Amino acid sequence: MDYSASLLRLTFLALGAALVLLVARSAFRLPHDIDGTASIFDDGAGCTRFSPWACGRQRRTDTTPKSKPSSPARSSHESDVPRHPLDPLTVTEVNRARELLRAHPPFASSPSSLAVHELALDEPEKPVVRRWRKGASDGLPPRRAVAVVRFQGESHVLAVDLEAGAVTPLPAPASGYPTMTMDEQRALCAAPFSDPAFNASIRRRGVRLGDVACLPISPGWYGPAEDGGRRLIKSQCFSTEGTANFYMRPIEGLTVLVDMDTREVVHVSDRGAGIPIPAAKNTDYRRAAEDDQEDAGKQSTFGYQTVRAPSMEPAPEGPGFEVEDGHTVRWAGWEFHLKADARAGMIVSRAAVQDPSTGARREVMYKGMASELFVPYMDPTEAWYFKTYMDAGEYGFGLQAMPLVPLNDCPRHARYMDGVFVAADGRPYVRENMICVFERYAGDIAWRHSESPITGMDIRESRPKVTLVARMAASVANYDYIMDWEFQMDGLIRIKVGLSGILMVKGTPYAHMNQVRQNEEMYGTLLSENVIGVIHDHYVTFRLDMDVDGADNSFVRVEMARQDTAPGESPRRSYLKATRHVASTENDAKIRMKLYEPAEFHVINPTKKTRVGNPVGYKVVPAGTAASLLDPEDPPQKRGAFTNNQIWVTPYNKSEEWAGGLFVYQSKGEDTLATWSERDRPIENKDIVLWYTLGFHHVPCQEDFPIMPTVSSSFDLKPVNFFESNPILRQQPTQVNDLPVCAATA
């Protein structure tokens, strides 16, 4: 596959005959024109129902490159209409919003100066959505949008009534700036080349300007003396000579500060004298590059493993899940609304599960999404201290989503969903195949029991575990995030984050550890000659608006502690006791995980009980509990204070969706989950929102070079006294006759 089509869309700057401009940190694929007639959901390769078995096939023994898998058909959305209150804005609605915004004073005086940073559905009030039923005579609630724009150096937040044609200003945050647009991320890559001091620094290193690729990097916030009241960005550069993996060839120590509004270079810092640019050898990770080496008669650095993914073949009875009206997914008793979002990436709403004992569909979660991603690097030096990314609020997690690769990102039977997003000029564009949905069987067991021979009972019962996965993958420059929402037949929801892609590395004069001075701080690991992988963290904070059997819920901490027995009471000296504590206010529900103070964390409906009297509920099953070790007063941690606890619980507030605040870029940390929660509002038997932060500490190792094997972690939302008994007790076992008959393909 061509490099520019397989990883990033590179835009080259002409300087003289040929100079280079790269869209790197923005990591984006150019939108296609809106054409065609397909639905927003596409079948991957015409496959139907997933059968949890692999069919045999002839293994390849030759080295001829396999043909590329056929991609799902491109979709047009010009004729799309909303069919659910939570459906995203359609192409027609985006165009309508653009017209209204450009005609609104003061933007009408110079429409070309208006930059649209965010435009999304202004979701109807929650009670309205919960009452809505398809086919009701009153139809859909009025369609509205919320827009975040920049005009002549000022930020504006506006409500757009698409039916009435009204545009109404809304309050804007006191600090910070909106998410960057893809257009300005591309344009800012060119800015360093206009500065003579920058060009001179490149030439001093012996690098051709035509081989230079630059990244726009958000600068964080370190006080008014540093930002001077301007919207700034920093740019760092790499050599693309000899490899597609330019991230492994940093031009170390060279940092360019740019005014984002004027494109003016404010300052050039060059602290990299004497640090060589790492060699390109062994950095390319593409299959095509390896094949080219073999074709040229060169010895391959590594051999390809012969393990193949098992073939997941369709069964004749049809799909195991259905997608109605483009966004409503139904599978195995589950029903939920699924959509792409420019900032959150993927949003799951109105998740409900069927109770097998009554047949009723019961509410579990009103809305779930990734609210913010905080990635601080642990190097305080001049060229690195500011690398403390907020990937959703600064770059747009959904904007960075790449089209999924059939057969590799998603299995053959997957169905794909596009995202309709908005360019800076307000025009709609399509992010193709951004989400896939598929059934998964990994050989796991849903439940089983075999009776011991000593009972004389010949019992062997087992059931396969099949799940439904909704997946997206975002390539935020070097890093790739794989986001899965996995629904199980027993009512469990598993939210998993996978990390892959390429490390952000630092150039160093050292080629071997024996050159490093004793006790010298390297801020990371020497991965290869002249390459240090810098230590960093990843925090993904999820906003989970739980509605367990209704909107009003309570948060319960079930503490587990040793209970000693009284003298003579029992041969046992101690046992484990569980004590329930219902949180009254937000402060009662701020949770920091402690290994030797275990607890369970339940969201219950205190007004709904099982037949034996237990309150129905769901519990958070934590994992990925890495916690921030930064000083709470460190500027990055003040902005990322939403990671101070693993769990927060707040009362529902429609305006409190983004854990880092509405305006994250260069924000001061004044409008975050941590500041909202300081009000210590009542949360008992209220409409509440649970926030969970999945955390990773990453100390790089050589196995992460030149591209990282995926590392994953997840947490669960698990029923706790929600059902009267095991909800999959009646699941049927798989028999030989249930398997599809597989035919060889050409």
C-alpha cells in the first residue's frame, strides 16, 4: 500500500523547487466529495451472520503478495434524514447551519473570515429523548445545533435553530481556545519554513529542506508570561529521508513557536547542537517496504510469521445483529444508539437490555463516551516540557479517526459506519468507515459446569461466549488508539482502549548504554542508536450517564475489610465483611483506588428491587488504574485535574460533558470535572453521571521499536442484582449442525 494512503496524508510545501510540508500531529486523511447512494452503514464484504468457528483453508506457501481486500463501498449522505432524536447532523443540516452562521451578524460582514471549529447536534433535553418513541404522532423534537467558531480573533459559542433559522449567542469559557480545525493544523505545518532562522538551523544539520516534515504541537499553559494572550502552537520537525517512519528521525532540540492566528514565527529555540539525527535503517514498518528489500535481494531484518487470523464465515440464516435507521443497533437483547463524533470519537446512547424473565427492555445507560484523553510526557527539558496533550479537546479525537482496514482492523463480516464532519469553512465532509460493528467469538466460555464422577451424574454443560463490538481507531499523529465498546449477552458492557502506533522519541548522542554517564537522567529508555523513548502516561476519561432502570440512581461504595471473630466464636480468626455506604454528595464519591482497601462501586436504583429485595444496579469493575504521580500544582496536572481520582460522580448537567472543559486549548484548568465537583452537590437518588479514568504508565522498551505491539486495558459495567438470575441460563449450546458449510474461494 502506498505510504501516503496507508498512514498519513502528507502535504508538501514548495520552497524553491521542492520543499516539504507535512500534516503530522493532525494525522488526517483528506475528506472525499460527497457522492454515491449507499447507506451510512455498509457491509464489509457482503458477509452475513458471524459463526463462532473458523473454516479450514489452504495455507499460502508462496511469497507472492496477496491481493488487497476489497474496501466497503463509499457512502453518500446527501439524502440522509434524521430518524432518531440523537442522530448526528446530516449533510443537509450542516449546510443549513453554515448558511445561518454566515448570515449572522457580525459574521455576515466577512463570511470568509469565519472559521468553524465545532458544529454538532445540540441534543434535545434528556426527558424529551427518554419519552420519545419511534412512530409517535409528534415526530422528532426540533433539530438544533451548537457551533463553536472563531471570527477576527475572538471565540464564539452559538445555538443554531435549524428549523426556525435563529442563531443565539451562548456564554463562552473565560479561558482557553476551541479545538483546532483540521485546516489550520495543515496550514500551521508550513509556518516554520517562512522563518530564515529555522531554515538556517536545518541547513546547519546537513538536512535538505525537501526532507523536513513538521508537527504542530499544542503548548499547554504555563502562565501569561509565556502565552502573552495569544493563541500559540509549537512545531517540531523530523527527517523523512529513507523511511516512512519519520517519527524515529527527530531533529532534536529545534522548536518553533508560532502565532496560530497570524501564522507568524514568534521564536525559534535550537538546543540540539551535537545531537545526530537517528538513522533510517530498520525503522520502516510497512509490509511494502519489507517486500521491496527482498525484491532488491537484501536480507530482511525479520521474517514474517506464518500465523493467520482464522476465517470467520457467515451462517446462512443472516446477520446476528441489525442496524435500523443507520444508528440503532440491536443484538441479543441489546439495543443502543451509535454515532460518530468529531470530538469524542464514538458515542453510545440509550443502551438498554432485554430481561429474559419478563421480555421487557430495561434501561442501563443514557450516554457513554470518551470525554478527554490526557497524555503528559515526563521530560522537563526545554524541548519537551510542554508535551502534555489533550487529544480530544485540542485535536479532536474523532477528527483524527482513520478509515478502518477491512480484514485487519475489523473481520470480514463487520459492517461500517461513516462520520459526517465539518471543515473550517463550515462545509460537510465524510470520514469513511470510521466505526465498525461485528460479532466476536474468541473461544471464550460464557458459562460451564461438569459434574465430578464421584456423584455418578454424567453432566457436561458449556456455552460459547459471543459478543458484539463497536470499534473505532484514531491516529493522533504517532499514536494509534483502538476504542472498543463490547456488549455481552449476560448484560455486561466492556470498554476497552488499545494503544499502538509509534513512540514519540527523543534524539540523543548515545548509541549504547555504556556511553551514558552514571546517574544521568535520560527521561526514558535507549531503544536504538541515538533514539530514546520518553516515559509518558495515557489517561482516557469516560463520561458514563448511567440510567439503571430509570434516571434517578445512587452511588454505593461497598467496602471490604477484615472482620475478626470473637474469642470462642469460631475456629476461624477472621473473615471478609462487605459494608455498603451510599454517597450523599459528590465528595463521598471521589474514589482513588487502593490495593489493600478493596471495594466495589455500584450504581443502583434505590426504588427498584428484585423479588428478594435487593436494589437493582450495575457496578464498575476497575482496571487500568494507573494514577497520575504529578504534583497537583504542576500546570499540566491542574489542566488534567480530572485524573486526580479514578472515579467521580456528579449530578447530571447537560453542559458538563468535557472533563477538561469546553475550551481545552491553552486552558488554565478553571473549567474541569475537578472544579465542577468542588460544589459538592447532592447525588443520592438523583440523575447522576459516573466518570471513570483508564490509566496507563508507559516506560518504553526495545520491543516498542519501530512500531508498538498493541497494549490494551479495559473496565466493565457489570449487572449486580439487575436480573433475577443468570440471564444467559437458557442460551443454547452450539452443535455441529449449526456450523456453516464453507466453500473455497478463488
